[in-house]
Amino acid sequence: MDTPKRHYTRPLDLKHGCIDMNHGAGGRLSAQLIEEVFARAFDNEFLRQGNDGALLPVPVGQQLVMATDGHVISPLFFPGGDIGCLAVHGTLNDVAMLGATPLYLSACFILEEGLPLADLKRIVQSMASAALDAGVPIVTGDTKVVERGKGDGVFITTTGIGTVPEGRVIGGARARPGDAVLLSGTIGEHGVAVLSQRASLEFETTIKSDTAALHTLVAAILAAAPVGAIHVLRDPTRGGLATTLNEIAGQSTLGMMLNESAIPILPQVDAACELLGLDPLYIANEGKLVAIVAPEAASAVLAAMHAHPLGRAAACIGRVKEDENCFIQMDTRVGGRRVVDWLSGEPLPRIC
Amino acid sequence: MDTPKRHYTRPLDLKHGCIDMNHGAGGRLSAQLIEEVFARAFDNEFLRQGNDGALLPVPVGQQLVMATDGHVISPLFFPGGDIGCLAVHGTLNDVAMLGATPLYLSACFILEEGLPLADLKRIVQSMASAALDAGVPIVTGDTKVVERGKGDGVFITTTGIGTVPEGRVIGGARARPGDAVLLSGTIGEHGVAVLSQRASLEFETTIKSDTAALHTLVAAILAAAPVGAIHVLRDPTRGGLATTLNEIAGQSTLGMMLNESAIPILPQVDAACELLGLDPLYIANEGKLVAIVAPEAASAVLAAMHAHPLGRAAACIGRVKEDENCFIQMDTRVGGRRVVDWLSGEPLPRIC
């Protein structure tokens, strides 16, 4: 993200102006957009280096973690957040789920001709706030512009780097039979909040997206458990809790037995899902995590989650078990048992 | 980029199939797309970790470099390359321009509903080859799908990480008066090659994009110069040589005096630019670099460039000079002198 110091004839009209193709041409207007919108909001010592990349110090004796996430959510603004903060939280969370401390973010914007600059500014400020709150600077970036009808307002791809101490290995393949399956809070808010804003489906709801940066919750979990007791951490985003648990079961070649009545869900979300014919187990979350932990560590970890603002409604929702078919089974609220399978259909496109 | 081991009813139809919204829904079809297209092509030990991010070793005593680049080029395939290899080269080059050794790449794909899977496969294979040739693995990624008419086939954002020894500081703000401005080869091929394919502008040409990974050329340049003699390295992509030199002049608060007849250009490119009314100084390159070096190191660096396959046509095209207005001036081929200003218009949208 180059930030040449130039004097422009007049500042960008951030109230009434729109993105045009010149903003992506690499010339004076591109430089002005970067300077007046992005560099101003994201300002930090690394971005200020003003090169096509950033030079970054790393702590000694650590391993790197790298994660990337594209955000194409529609609509751009939704109850509880927008594509900007989501793009920060989503990638920070992917880094944190490997037990890493997120250190740096990059951001790439693909803007559609005609996007109001006021919308872009609002999104960028939301990103800047989210990055500031999380303590993780956006250190480099890129901006491209595509013609009207070849994009959808703005797409944001963020990439995060973090560090993790040597020897701390957390990942989807590390679940063990007997492990407790902990969930950090209520499910389905993000998906239902976004759905409530879709032009074709607008319905009244007070449900807000749960979008949040989970790295401090991860730090609390790690601090509460003996070394090696946290086997898997993952945020159940696109595809929801059901998809995440199926992924982990597949990676670890194990099954799980869940208890439906233990899975926290807000009554409004439950009601909205009922109304829309959706299963909340498949609805995206953006501020929740699943922790699969050694059984002896479960109660300490659960207590640490309860003590953190983002884990107050945490619960143990099941156990990992041997199962060569990698089935996720669930004892239902009405007393039956069912298989929670992979999603095949498409309940919610463009949810993150 | 999760790679759960699943058995699918039938493999993806990579000959006749198309992307549909289900490929982005996070369920079974998403997993299948990732497994059969991306993971298969990019296979490496880091990607195989199968988590939402990758755990990566870093050499001790090095600083990190991070760069990101969005690719929205139209058309997706062009003489000499395609969006896939371009997405690898573009980001590797941004990392290399800070004097760093590129180590890892991430890739995020935003796919448009209806994209033929055969096109996607060809693009992914081109990326995989480019990454393999460069020796830099794609270690993590993400895939999103947007509805027909909300994207344009495929957009690819890549992020690169590299390492640079402590104390090696190369950047746009480090040019010094008297420095030599070296250019690694002929300009304008990428832009003209892409333009030759645009439906509205199709014309006969044998010009191919120069897209290439420049990190080995950078290594040769660094090896040829005394420590600290390489002040700036930058690849003149979008906006061309003129924009890149203006950026550097602005960052260093200096001017430059160029010699037009020293700037290498293929006769076909010169002719095509004449025909289209374009100035080759503003046309994008994807396999060239500008090196601004201490005067006493210039001849050794130039010799090292000439000895490298990507620097055979390298030339010294000018000098850095004091100029508080940061003007790039040029002695023209016809004996005049002109200011090479920032680009204001939009000669070539969607060029990278």
C-alpha cells in the first residue's frame, strides 16, 4: 500500500462521491484513495513504510501461523456489524484457532465502480476500529477496481500472521476419544442477522451478528489448561457448528456424540430458524469457537470461558468417540438420536 | 483450506461442470472443490495440515516481510500467462522487492457462479506450476462463490511472506541523489499482451506478457552489490514505469533525470503503443524491476542483471537528483526534455 505524499487538487468527496475506474488505475487518483481513505484510517508504523509490502519484526523462538479469508458478505452492513469488522475478526480468529497470537493483518479490497465513497469510508473505519480493539495492525494492502456489474460493492480479503510457541500444536486432526466438546456460546446469530437484512427476506428481528475477535478468549483457554490439553480450536463460521464438527471428525477419524439440549441458542434465533425452515446447527457464527479438550481439563477450561465476556454462555455439548465412519450423532431435545450430517444444500449464500 | 478426507458420490466434472453457489456454501461440495481442485494441485506439507491456517517455521534472526495483491485481470487468459501464474508472480515480486526471500503464499479465490470448472482447473494448475517453479508453496487459502453477475469469473488475492536479514533495509524512501536508476528489461509487454486480447480491441500481435517471478534476479542483484548499496527495488506493474518512479521520487523527496533512448522497449510494443495512442511508460509490466543503487555499485549490479535470464536487456536509464518538487524529467529521443508526470487518466483497467 503505497502512500506517496502528494498534494491533490481537491480532497475526495467522501460524502457524495463514488468509486470510478480511475481509483483503480494505479495513478494519482489511486494514490489519493489510498492516502485519504485507507492509510489515514489504518495508520501505523508498518503501513507508513510505504512500500508494496511491510517489513515486520517477529519474536524469537516462535513458529508462524498464516491464515487468509475472503469476505463477500451481502448486504455489506447488517445488525451488529459490517464487512469491515467481519474481515478483521474472521482472519484474526483463524489465526487464533491455531493457538497463535495474531500480530499483523493485510487487506485487499476489490471495489465495484459506483460504490459510494461514504460506504467505503464507513467500512474502512469499522476495520480500523476492529484492528485497533484487537491490537493487530493492518500493515499492508492492495486495492483494485472492477467495472459496474463485475463485482458487488466491495470484497475484502484479509490475511493474518501470528506466532505460536514451538511445540504448541492445535489442529483439527488432534481430537482424541473421550475429549470434551466445548462451545463458547449461543449459535446462529450471525447468519440470522444477515438473513434478516436480505431484500427478499426482510423480517423483523432484534438479533445481532456475534462478530468478534476471539484471540483473547483463546489466550484465556490456553492459560487455563495444562500444556497439550487443548487439542482442537475452531470457529464454526460458514456451514455452522455441524459442518465444523464434521470437518474435525473427518480430520481426526473419530465420531462425536452431542447433546442437543446442551447447545446454547437464543430463543429469538430458535424462533427465526423455525420460521425460515433452517437448522441452526448449519447457520454461520462469527464470534464463537469450539474447543475440543482433554477430559481432565474440561471443567477448568469451561470456567475460564465463563469468566471471559465472549464465553459467558459456554457449554460442554458432547464427547468425542471412536467411529471409523466419522459420524456426528446427537441426542435430540425430544429424546431421539440423529446423525448430524454434512450440509449438501445451500441454506445461506454470501454469509461471510 | 480444510482438506477433510471424504468420499464423494462422484468426482467433480472438471471437463463440463461449472461453479455453482453450493461450491461456496461450506458444505460437502465446498470440501470436494477444495480437495479435488485446490489441495490436489497445491499439495504440500503445510496445506496438508488441513486447518483454517498454516503453521510455518521461520529462520532465526530474520525479519518478516508481508505483501498482498489482488488480481482482477480481464481476460483470465492472455498471451504468455493467465490470472493464476500472475497471482503467484505478482505477490512473490512484492515480497522480493523488499530484498526478502519469499517463503510462503496464501491464496483466496472469489469465484463467480457459472465459471467453467475446466477454466478453474487450468488457472489452479498454472498457479501450482508457478509456485513450484519459484519454490514457494501455497500454504493456506479460502474460496468464496458469488452469484452470476456479482463477480467476473475469478478474482485471486494472494499474500506472501518472506524473510530478510536484520539490517537489510530496501524501500521507496531510500533513494539518494546521484543513485543510478537501473531497469531490468524491456517495458510494456504485459499491458499490450492483455490489451491485444480484449474483445473490443482485438488486434494481431506476437507480444507476450512478461509475467515472471523476480526473486532470483533480486538475489543476484543483492549478491553483486556491497551491503547497503541497493537502495530501492520495485516492480513497475500497474501504472507502469512512470508511476513507479513518481512513487519513489515522492517517498524519497527527490527527482530523477531519465534518458528515453536508454529505456529498453521491443519494437512491436513501441508500434502497438503508437497504434493505440498509449505511452509505454504507463503500461504495466509483470516481470521487470527498477533497482536504484549507489553509483559505485551500478556497473556490478548491471553486469549481474545481464548474467541473469530475466535481466539480459537491463539498462541504466537515469539518475536520481535533488528536486523538492519530486519531478521525473526525461531527455527524449528527439532531443527535447519533458516531465514524466503521474498518470491521471485510465489507460488500462483490469490489467493485473
